[in-house]
Amino acid sequence: MKKEALQVREMFASIAHWYDFLNHLLSFSMDRLWRRSVVHELAAFLPETASVLDLCTGTCDLALALASRARVVGCDFCHPMLVLGQQKVRKKQLDERIYCVEGDALNLPFQSQYFDAVTIAFGLRNLEDTRVGLREMFRVLRDGGTLAILEFSQPKVFGFRQIYLVYFKYILPRLGALISRKKGPYSYLPKSVETFLAPDDLRKVIEEEGFIGTTKRMLTGGVASLHLAYKPAQGITGRRSC
């Protein structure tokens, strides 16, 4: 694991105990609604006995939301976050529905074509290499399986965009640092969103890595975006970059 990835892991470990509280507070609980949108959109494509991999699962919020629809493997490389997630799973008595695994999204410890769906919420931009991560997701998906990516974006509507950016770039980092007493993670957040792929560019990269049928849904005026894509079934060829 390279230095940058280790720094990201240490950064999330340092705020693990504040992570859920600050996520809900700083997003005005919109993060809950965004995760519900993932479950709602994905449900129509899941078989009755579906197996879902939730990457960058953190404290298992999305895994918990998915558990009513499928058996879920929550995977993350940050041990303290995963420990807290496992505690939440046990508290809700969902041990038989959710299994937590410590692992790297760029080198997944799962066999090829194993999962019916792969989800990743607010984690893709944190990967050291977006394309390598997408290739691993493609590999572990069964033919015809579904990929769901929930990620931050930036509003385009004039007025709302300006208000949001003031909050996201200046107020949110200060609140996060004040409460968690950790400056780095909440300064990192707006910077990582600003430098990450725009939704239309991300869609192109997803398709270049072999997925097909990509759809994009903007949430809360463009604060977040939800991408759905599919691994081609046998006999159907998707584009794949070299």
C-alpha cells in the first residue's frame, strides 16, 4: 500500500468515533436519504437470494440499509471504522445478513464473478487509482451484475451552487474540525470532491472499464450523484480501456 493510501486510512481511523455523528450533522441527515436512494434504485435488479459487496463500507451504514434486500459483505481497509460497523451490525442482530471483511478495494480478497451487485458510497474518490478500483469491481461482479456508485458532486444551479460551496468549503471544515478536534479530514473532504471526476466524466470512465447501460441520477440539487451500471452478460461486449 502506497503512502497516500496509508494517509487516507490513518485519517479515517482518527475520526472513526465521530464519523457517523458528523456525517448526519454536517449533511443535515441527507446522507441517510442518499443511501436509501441507492437501496431503492438497486432493489429492482437484485435476485431473491442476492449477494452484495459494499466497498468502503466504513461503519456499515449502507450495508445495514441493504440488509433488508440482500446478504451483504462490507469491505473496508480502515480497521477502526470496520470495528464500529461490526458493533452496529451486532446491535441490530444482523450478523446473519452482514459479514465484515478488512480488505483493499484495489486488491479485493474475493473470487471473480462472486457478487450480484457491488456498491460504494462516498469512497470511490478516496481510492488511490479509480480505474483499478473499477476493474476490481468488474472482476468480482457476476455477468449481468449491477454496480452502484454514490458520490459527492457539485451543484450547477446558480444561487444554490454559491450557497452550497460557501458551506462546503468554509463552514463544514471548521465545524468538523471543531467537533472532532481533527482538522485534516474535514479539510480533505471538499478538496477531494473538487479534484475528483465530474459526474459526466465519471460515467465515461465507468464505461471505459467495461460496464454498460450507465445511468446517472443527481440528488439534492447535485450535491451527490448516483451512478448505476451493469457488467455485460455473456455475449454482450462492453468497452474496456487498455
